[in-house]
Amino acid sequence: MFNLTHLLRGSFSHGIHPPENKHFTEAKPIERLPFPAQLVLPLSMHAGKPSVPLVRKGQEVVRGEPIARADGFVSVPLHAPATGVISDIRLMPSARGPRVMSMILDVYPGDPQEILYGAPVDVEAMSPKEIVQAVQDTGLVGLGGAAFPTHVKLTVPGGCSIDTVLINGCECEPFLTTDHRLMVEQAADLVKGTRILMKVLGASRAIIGTETNKMDAVAAIQKVLQPNDTVSVKAVPTKYPQGAEKMLAMALTGREIPSGSFPSSVGLGVFNVATTAQMGQLMPMRRGVIERVVTVTGPGVQRPGNYIVPIGTPIRWLLKRCGFEGPAGHLIMGGPMMGGTVSSLDTPITKGCGGLLVLSEHQLTSEEQMKRYPCISCGACVDACPMHLNPCELGRLAYKGQYEPMAETYHLNDCFECGSCSYVCPAAIPLVQYFRIAKSSNRERVAKAS
Ligand code: SF4
Ligand code: SF4
């Protein structure tokens, strides 16, 4: 048995403690589901330029085969998640609403679905430049939700150097347990991926950071580390939003990432657990991202769990396997604090989607509940904001449509939309929704002026 008390670290000021609700799935091992009959593969499931098809309608593809190439540096390729035939390439609805060009892959029923692509390589013998190219070739993006191409994050801006890699395993969003299970079950891949990141960034140490409600993950990672390892694992107190980059950096290293700056400005490279574990799995075989783990959870599903599914799996198909056949209005993609609704259940699981939360009827917010009540100036939102902003004043300005001073005087752009202020507001003012609208309006104004 490990003595884990020396692995505990500090935290950050403010923040909140919403009910964790991890009990639905935290103890459920990752389970592989059978393949659906059809996959939908958007060419733009990552930040940056969409991928460009390498195959045409009617063409057979083999599981793992590259089927679309990257279009420039800020873009990634796409690999066939299953063996089958490309039955169409057409516009399809996306989870957020707009239709995007997508490949439709009809999966061959009864196929053993072996991965025939890829060959072993010695990553240790590769130069950092070769590794960056190889990471782009895997199609790896931030699997924690941002879906930003990972190889771009490995290209450190001039004048910066990275001494410490931070692996973010906090998973502070209530309900979600994908990263937790990956740390427990794929600790060796996670550490392998961490060492690749250290090599390419020239970092001398790495810290895998998690929260105190996942001490089994700390123990699993400890088991694969060497004595005096340059990789360590630390648990910080469970608090929301501990998994935000700035909060994690402060808690684990005491370094403050300045407003408007990247972690590299203070010598840090920050990566998500799921991304790093995939890197450890894929890179030594030069394979591409074709599947991911998704937590399907909440009181609205009969069989909650952590499921591994091919990229492109239709959400409707996955929810049906878990015992939910209700309307899309019950579903949140991601966690309850920062996740969003989906336009249709016929949209697919993309690389950045790690969780589906299904609420029961009585948990849905009615229009009446969302009605704005006057602010009672209680200050609860100010005490909750981890960025030390003044959500109360920001809310007042947003209500009046005064978006410019929100950014210039009240630092709206430092708000990362964690939702803590909305959560604690006794007047049920939808503050974070106001802030999203204000930011989007300011962006449009700046774009028109330039
Ligand atoms: S949503 Fe923005 S303003 Fe509200 S608590 Fe989070 S960072 Fe602060
Ligand atoms: S928590 Fe709500 S009611 Fe209280 S000060 Fe903030 S906006 Fe006003």
C-alpha cells in the first residue's frame, strides 16, 4: 500500500464544490462496444482548417487507413475508424448546429476490424522535429474537448523554453470519469506519452496532476514510475475548476500564467490525460486516432458507463445502447458546468467528445427558471470566480448591452466560462450565457473594424 499523503499539493483561491456525481461511472471499467452500422466523420472535428479527403465515394477503406489529409500546419489527417465503404461525402449536421462536410462510412458487418495500418518505430531515436511531424500524422488533437491539434502545441514560440510538462488529470467537471478510468487502466500508456512530450519539448520533469477524489489513479500511476523518476504524480484538493490550465499550473508549480499568455510563457506545456495516453499508444506504432473513451452518464440512462467507441459513432446509437431513447433536449455534451446542448442526436462522437450527460425530466431547466431575476448584490459570484473577476458587474453591463467596457475595464476576456458564478447565483441569473454573448459581440466588432 502506498503512503499518498506526500503527493498532495496546494490549490487555488475561490472556486466551488458542486456535487461530484461521479458514482454513476467512476468504478466502471472501460468497455468496448460493438461497431455501429454507419459512422459519420466530419472533416472539421478539430480546430484549424478541415481535412481534405483522400478517398472518393464508393471506395473501400481499411480500419486505420488515412482517409483525409491535413490541410496545412494547423490541421490534422483523419483515419478510417472501421473497415467498410465510403458511401457518401456530403454536408451533415454538427453537434453545435451548422452543417459540415462529412464522410459517411458504412461499416462491413462481421468484419474482424483488425487494425492493419501502422508499423513499430523507435520514438526514442526520432528527433523532436520528426516527432512533431509524426504527432500530426496521428491526427491527434486535444481530447479533453478543445480539439486543438497537438503537434501545434509542441511547437514552442520563439523566446520560450519548457522545463516542465503538466498532464491534466483533474477532470473536475461533475459526472465525467473518462480521464479517471484512463489513468487507472492505461497508466503505462499515459507515462509513455508523457515521456514523449518531455523529449520533444526538452522538459526535464513532468507532473501528472489529479484530484484527491481519484487516489486509485495516483496509485496506478505510481506503480509504473521508476524510483527518482523525472515523471511524478500529484493530487490536489478536489475543487471546481481545478482542471483549468491556470488553476492547475498555480496548484502544481506555483507559477501564474499571465493574462492573455500561453503556459509556455512560464516554462510549462500542459496536456490532457486522454491526449497523452493516446500519444503513448499510437506513436510507437505510427497509428492514427480512430476511437476514444466516452463517459455516458446521468440519471437519464439505464446503463451508464465508460465506453470505447469508433470516432464517428452516432450519438443516438450510443445512447440507445445505454438505455436512453428520449429527445435531444435531455442531453449535454460534456459536463454540466461547461458542456453544451446538441442540435441533434444524429450527430457523431468526434475526437473532442469525452462525455454525454443525460438528465432526467425534473432536472431540465425550464424557461420560467431561466427567467432573469434582479441581482441582489450578494457577492456570491465574486467569491466564486477563480479568475477574481467581478461577474456581478459584468452581468449588469451585459444586461445593458455595454459590451466594450466589459472587456476593457472588467477583463471579460480573462473569463474562461467555467460557470462557477452562474452556479452560485441565488437569483439564477444566467451570467455565463451573458458573457458568451458579450464576447462573441466584441469579436464581431473587432473583426469588422480590422
Ligand atoms: S464564468 Fe467567468 S466570470 Fe464566471 S466564475 Fe467563471 S471565469 Fe469567473
Ligand atoms: S451571485 Fe447573482 S445575485 Fe449575487 S451578486 Fe452575483 S449576480 Fe448578483
